[in-house]
Amino acid sequence: MEELQNVVRDGGLAVSNLPEKGRCLLTTKNFNPGEVILRQEPYVCVPNNSSTVSRCDGCFASESLKKCSACQVVWYCGSTCQKSEWKLHRLECNALSRLEKEKRKAVTPSIRLMVRLYLRRKLQNEMFIPTTVTDSYNFVEALVSHLKDLDEKQLVLYAQMANLVHFILQWPEINLKEIAENFSKLACNAHTICDCELRPLGTGLYPVVSIINHSCMPNAVLTFEGKSSVVRAVEHIPEGAEVSIAYIDTAGSTMTRQKALKEQYFFTCTCPRCIKVYDDIQESAILEGYRCKDDRCNGFLLRDSEDKGFICQTCGLRRSKEEVKRIVCEITAISDKKLKSTSPGNHEEVISLYKMIEKLQMELCHPFSISLMRTQEELLKILMELGDWREALAYCRLTITGYQRVYPEPHPLLGLQYYTCGKIEWLLGYTEDAIKSLTRAVDILRITHGTNSPFMKELMMKLDEAHAEASYNLSSKDE
Ligand SMILES: [Zn+2]
Ligand SMILES: [Zn+2]
Ligand SMILES: [Zn+2]
Ligand SMILES: [Zn+2]
């Protein structure tokens, strides 16, 4: 602990142990919005490869990959990445190569992550890889496992996974219970590695980052540059404050967020947003409840005392339980059809089903409903794939209105949505609008992502181009 304090102290941080929270990360200096609080390489990580997606083990790139010829499990983009990963993969490759072909298919990313965790510990114990305070298996030992909170089914699953890890490693002295416990630790403490646009690429364990606690109103954000994790302040953080990030999507009502946190992380959040009980009744009725029968009314609905339906809190109109139920059933039926009967690539059919769902949700849900917003996000995605820019723009603008409500600034998702909007406006030749959207994107993303990544450089270049075009248009008008 003392050695760790010495390491983080130079970065203006301190590790503390609070009785109600366990370990947490505190600041010992002020941090400004956008300032990097912490950067860390993973202790171990793996790409989320599957039968359909492959990424390089070294850099997570997905293009021009070659399989490791020996084990046929791991992919590399070239010899540089293969060499940089070789120390650890040499042992892993031997172990994987011993498996029958069928068994190799069972080696999922989570199994590989655990195998690599043990191999890294071995290499550090045998001094083939140096150990430092922040780069050591001791960190894994200090993590809380929540094994006691797991249900029978989960315990059985972890036991089976531990058996497979044992089978792969073939170490006679290995402790199966410890492996199962480590699976439970990784489930609460490993982080999903995302690209700049927050699309998941893999999973990694970042020991110091895992000390940071959750808040539904976090003062910091975790992003990744390749495999390195970067934690940045999203607001002014004064000296002596606790650093917090969001473990879950913070868009939901308090009940929804609490449920997600309890199920995956086994704690009850007591952040400022979670303890405001009064506001939440209204907020959850807006985000997850129904709309008023009167189209022109924006009131939110609460269940009536006789449990016959839902009453608008603005105009007093009632919606019956039966009516609500009927629309919910219709939506479920269409969603099922969408899952079952649409063939991949049949965009037209998928769009028409999503539009039917959207129409029903507009009839059923409050205009600021999260489920409606999710449907519109899906429509935006497909319309962009189809290159239907005009309609995509309409949906992108709709989602931004929703995001502004559920992702308070400077939230990376809001910034990314402005970026998408700006790109579509630019494609359609709406230069002035594109400048506005791209400027909003830069304002937010420079805080959450910094300004040095290729991703941000590209965004700023697009904004420059848009400015140049606007002034060209202006000057040609003058002539
Ligand atoms: Zn690579
Ligand atoms: Zn290999
Ligand atoms: Zn909370
Ligand atoms: Zn009303």
C-alpha cells in the first residue's frame, strides 16, 4: 500500500480505504476539465474475438490479419505486434497447441484472459517479465471477488470455466477455487476496452483504474488509446475529492441503474443522483413511463390508486391498463418478428419493422422515453449503412435531443452524436449546420478524449475544412 501511495502521489492522487466504500482514489491536487488523471497499460488483456470478428492481439486492429500458425487461435496484424506479444504468447501458444481442434473453439476471450493472467504471474515470478508496484499480480489478490453474492448457476459456470483453464495450463499445483474466484473478480473489475467511438474491442485488467469507484454523476471518464487506459476529468475536481467514473450506462432511472449495479457489481449506489428520491419518481415516469392520451400534453403518468391505469399528472387524463398492455404486446410481437424472420442484410425489412415499433412507442411512451430513443438509434445506424443521409440526419437530430437529457455535458456519447450529425450535414452540403455540430463535438470530445489522438485530429481537420468551405461560399457570393 505504501509503495502504491508513492507511485500515485506524483500524479496528484492518493489511495484511501473508506469503511463504507472500500478502496477509492482521491485527488491531492486540483484537476481541470480534460486533464489526464491517470494513464495505465493493462496487466493482461484480450481482444473480443469470435467466429465472426478477429482482432490483432497486439494492437486490436482488424485488418490484414494473419493467424498464429502454431496455435491457430490468435491473430496478428504483422511481425511487430507478434514480437511484442511473444513473451507471453510463447507459453500460451504451447498450451493452446496441445488442445484438440474442437477444444480450441471453446477458448473464449474470458478463458484466454484468465490463462494469460496465470501465465503473466508465472513469468513475473520467474523474473522473465519485470514486476513493478502497479504492474503486479498482488493487485489481483487485493481485488474483491463477491463470490458469496453469486447464485448457484453462476458458481457452477465459473467452476466449469476454471476446469477448462486448468485443462489448458496443465499445472498440477493449480488451485481451482482460486481460478473461479478470479473469474468473479474479473467480472467486477476488468474493463471493456473500446475504440474512440466507444465500440467494444476487448477486455483488460487495469489495476489502478479498478480502484476508481462508480458514480451515476461521475467527475471523470475512462477512454482508451489503443490498449492504454486514460482517465480524464470531465469537470473541475478539487484537491481532496474522490475520483469517480461510470461503470454502467447512466441513461436510466435510479431504479434501473441501481438494478444494473447490484446485478453486476453487487453494491448499492449512494451517489448524489441516486439519493434524490423525489425527483426520481418524475424522472423515471418520463424516461421509462407512458405518454398522456392527449397528444398535445407533455405530462408524465403515474399509476392510479385503484391500479386501473395511469393518470397524467398535468391534465388528469387516464390511460387504462388494458390499452397500455395491448400496445406493449404489439411491440413485443414485432420485436420478436424482427429477431426471428429478418435475414441479415435485408435492411428494408428491418427498417420497416423498426418504424412500426417507433410508431407504437410514440403512441405509448413519454416523448423523452429511453426505449424510443434506442429505437431511433437503431434506425439511424441502419439508415447510415444504407447511405440514406437525409433520413439519417433527421434521426440523428432526434437522438441528440434525447441524449441532451440523459447524458449531461460533457458526456462522450453526446459528443460522438454531434460528430455523427456534423459528418452527415457535411455530406449533404449543409456547411453552416455542419460547422455548428462539429464545433459542439470538439467542445465535448476535447475534454473526454484529449486532443492528441488521430481520431480527434481527424475531427478537428473536418471542422477546419467546413470553415474553409463556408468562407469560400461566402466570398463567391460576394462576387
Ligand atoms: Zn497489431
Ligand atoms: Zn500461437
Ligand atoms: Zn448512483
Ligand atoms: Zn396530460
